[in-house]
Amino acid sequence: MSDYDFDLFVIGAGSGGVRAGRLAAQLGKRVGVAEESLPGGTCVVRGCVPKKFMVYGADYGASIKGASAYGWSVGDVSFDWPVLRDAIQKEVSRLSGIYSTILEKNGATLFRERAEFVDAHTVRLKKSGKTITAEKILIAVGGTPWAPGIKGAEHAIVSDDAFTLEKLPERVLIIGGGYIACEFAGIYAGLGVKTVQAYRGDRLLNGFDSEVRDEVGSVQANNGIDVKFNISPTEIKETTGGYIVSFDDGSKVGTDVVFMATGRKPNTAGLGLEHAGVEMDEGGAVKVDAQSKTTASNIYAVGDVTNRVNLTPVAIREAVAFIETAFKDNPTAYDHSDIASAVFTRPPVGTVGLSEDEARSKFGDDMTVYSTKFRPMKNTLSGSPQKFFMKLITQGKSEKVIGIHLVGDDSGEMIQALGICVKAGLTKADFDATCAVHPTIAEEIVTLKARD
Ligand code: NDP
């Protein structure tokens, strides 16, 4: 046994940190974990989980609206935000409790306070002042919302604040065109809030397939969201009962809540990485090699703090690979290619593999695009104008499927299974050989025709 207090000390009890801490403890290692907030991290406490509940909340409203076409008589309905908010917070507390129990049941010690580096083998706990040594240290501190420092920026909320708002606003202005901006605009609009989304670019969801970006523009419009393109905010001014936000094109928008969804940054400020020989890139992300090792040989980092692919399941996979590398003598690099993901707009986006533009710049004309757009059966009776968009991209003569992009109901569910197909290297012929499940939306994926 080493002279260190712990074999592994994990800073941050989010998705990556908890998985690594639990697995190391199960191997019989002495594990300490520090968490300054609630165990569970961004995903469980102020991200994916409470957000998805809010999406469900908004979807219930849409279902009620569409129900009369299916024979239901629906009287006056209203939405009570505190009921949903408090139910979500109750569930978040339960889940967070499970995260600490998982660690403690497996023998890890959880310190509910902030830890900062003293040197490469030592951390100091902020509140108690305790100094702890460890043979290996894992940095899993995640990220935090970032907003531009415009005049009046202090009046804006960020995603961390959105789950506990005292009152549902009548009007909201969301700045940004990324994941969080698009998802929350859909949620607020669905909950009956007059929603404006202002984005500095000309198409939402930068980095996604171009047609998906167009479709998401339609999704937001169908939900009644007023999307304003090509504008950036310059000032937020408080007025009686709200705010006026000025933009660089001279326009102004009045609102009750300004929500900055302008990106996230790694949570490395004040962590003392310089005392441990851990280097960061210019954006503050911890630099790691393929096996998540930092520039200090006994220190590793996983998850959003490394700014590779900032998704919960990726942090978990990186944590599992770290355990193989650091404790099982099996150097393992998690393969970040072909990660399926979803954006929970209403309806959502599902995507895996290359976008059409990425495929075109890699393979030129040696690729084929299959796509379709149709009105899902459910929407024919309800009268919803929302269509389903589906695109499949193949490469070369073998027609290996290298990208799938969906926008429409249940895309998030479908893309998980389709991600297996892409990861497994299946071809269009494999899709064609698969019998349809009828009547479903998903059946269209096995009958797609090449785009003209
Ligand atoms: P994103 O990077 O997705 O979006 C940030 C948005 O803010 C972009 O539209 C960006 O514009 C805009 N922006 C940046 N700087 C400024 C500025 N100075 N003024 C005005 N606009 C600005 O970040 P998010 O915070 O939405 O999400 C962070 C990450 O979290 C995501 O990338 C994703 O990895 C993860 N996430 C995943 C979810 C999921 O899986 N469903 C849900 C939520 C988050 P531009 O596009 O022009 O750069």
C-alpha cells in the first residue's frame, strides 16, 4: 500500500467522476471524491435530467391541444410552473442521493466541499482546510455556463438558473442558437411563454447538417418561437417590470427574462492546476492525451473539463477507459467517432456520423445522399404542420452508412439504435434488407430513395 491517503482522488462527482470513483472502489482501491455542489453534476442537477422533464412538461401541453382531433373533449387547461418545478427538484434530490450512495456503498469517501491542487499529489479541501494526498488524481469538474460581458449582463440568467425560477415569465428572450438555446426556447414556448430566440448566425445549431439546421428553424417557428437571426446583444437595460435588450443592428426586444445560452466553458478557474503541472489550452480546457492523461503523469481528466465531446455518456465512457488505463494495466483510448446524440427541441433532432458537408469535403462525389420528408401519421389528424425529416449518407461503392440525421418525433429514441448501425459499419444494402415495422415513422429508414 502506498503512503498516500488515497489510491485515487476524484475532483467532481458528476457523471464521469462518479463512474470512475465507483469502479476504482470496486477494484478495492482507496478512493476519495470531492464535490462542492450536489453529487450528480451538471447532467443530473442542472442539465440533461431536469431539462428533459421540462421537455416532457411542454409536450403534455401540445398533446392536450392535439387531443380534441382524437375525440377527447378538453376543457380549460392551465399550467402551474411551481408544481412542475418542485416535482423536478424532488426527483433531482432523489437522484443526487443515489449518486452519493453509489460512491459510499462501494467504499469511496465523499467530501462535500471544493478541492484545489496544492501539488501533483496533494489537494486542499476549501471549507475544512484539510490536505489530502493521492497517488492518482482524476479531474472531472465539468463545465459552467459562459456569457459575453455586455453592459447589463448581470441581469441575465443562464441554464443553471432556469430550473428554479420563482415564477414562469410571460416573455422570455433566449440568446444563442446552440443546444441549450434551442431546447429551452422549445420548452418555454411549449409552456405558454412568449418566446424570442436571438442568434448571431443565419441558421440554428451551428455544426449540424445544413438541412437539419433548416428543419430546426421550422421546428422553432411551428412552436411559435420568434427566431431573430444575424443579431448579437449589446446591452441589457432594466425597466419597470422587465428588460429591454439592444442588439447590434439597432433593434430592441422587451422581455421579462433574458436567458444567455451562449456556450459553456471548462470549470478550471481557481483549481490550482499550475501547482500540479497540468496544462490547459487557451479556452481553459485541461489538455489530455488519447488515454485522458494530462501533462502531469499521475493526473487524468475526463468529461467536459477536457472539452472533447461534451456529452454525459462520453464522460462516462472516458471514465471507464481511464480505469482500464490507470488501474487495470490495459491502456485504453475511448473512440470518439460516430457518437449518436440528440437535441431535445420539440420535436427533437437525432444525429450520428458525418453531416453532408463534412462527408462532401472528405469524399467529394464518392457518396450518396438519401432523404425524405413526410407528415407523420399522428399529425394528419391533429393538424400539426410538423413534418419528419430523415437523411442517410453513404460512402463509396460499398455504400457504407456514414451519417444519419433525423428531425421529428422520437428522433432521440431512434438515433440510439441507428447509432449502432453506423458504429457497426452497416451498408445501405443492410438497411434495405431489413423489413419495415409498420406503421411507424422509423420504417422510412429502410425504404429511403436517393435524393434527386
Ligand atoms: P453551444 O456551443 O451549443 O451554443 C452556444 C451558442 O451561443 C452558439 O449558438 C453560439 O453562436 C452562441 N454564442 C457564442 N458566443 C456568443 C456571443 N458572444 N454572442 C452571441 N452568441 C454567442 O453551447 P450550449 O451552451 O448550448 O451547449 C454547450 C454544450 O453542452 C453543447 O455543445 C453540448 O455538447 C452540450 N449539451 C448537450 C445537450 C444534448 O445532448 N441534448 C443539451 C445541452 C447541452 P455560434 O454558433 O455562432 O458560435
